[in-house]
Amino acid sequence: MPHTLKPLWLVALIAPACAAESEPREPARPAAAAAPRAVRDDQDRIERPRVAAASSTRTATDASADPKALSEAQDLLQQGLAAYHVGAYDEAETLLKRSITLYPFLAPANLALGKIFLLKGAANRDEALIQSARLMFDMAHTIDPSLREPMVLLELFKPRGN
């Protein structure tokens, strides 16, 4: 898959935030949340290998990436991380979504966006946002398996033993 094409689930996840932020809107709920668990499990088995295969060989320094898009995505990532570290989570979310839209294979952008989703989801008890956080952590781990933080955060989503 060429770098200019974005997976449809990624575009659906982050495109609304790149639109005008002035409109009040409810948080988007993934379509899979309405599906029965067995159907979602089947969809996961189908989708995950494609995601892993498409992203496992790509890195932020991939030579075939559009250098301008990659550079702009990295700049947006740095701005988003700076906003995150000072607690400007809405601004950070917007910047990180724009970064991922330009270049979805930046593991730190996926990781930071997942943390924001986790914070907001926990504060609002929003199950869909928390699951979006899990997806972002999973993507960050898939893109760069050497990162320890996504693995640690994914542990939060494992079922607990009684």
C-alpha cells in the first residue's frame, strides 16, 4: 500500500478532529461497538493481520515516504507532545491527529494520542474512547515493537484473573 493512501479505519478515526473544532459534537462511537462480540472478534482477526502487514515494515525514516509530509508530520508531533506535556490535551489531540493523517507510521504520535484518549475516556467514563486508546497503543506497538511503553499500557486492557 503506498504511503499516500490511509487505511479507512484510520481516516474515520481522525478525520473528524481535523475539521472545524468550533462545532459542538458528541464523541464518535465506533461501528464495531454495536456489533455482537463474536462479530467484532471475527473482524479483529481479519483486520489485524492486514494492519500488521501494512505497517510492520514501515518506519519514520522510510525512504519511500514523501519527505515533505514526513517532515510536517514530525513537526506536528513535536508540537502535539509539547501541548500534551503542559496539559493542553485538546490542542495536543488535534495536532497529533493531523500528524497521523499526514504520516500514520509515527509510533510516538499513535502512543501520545492513545494516552490522550485514555485520559479523556477515563475522565468521562467513555468506553469507546478507552477502546480507541487501546487501538492507538496497539498501532504504536505494531509500528515499533521495540517501544516498551505501548506494551505496558496494553497490559491495562488484559482481562484480570480472579
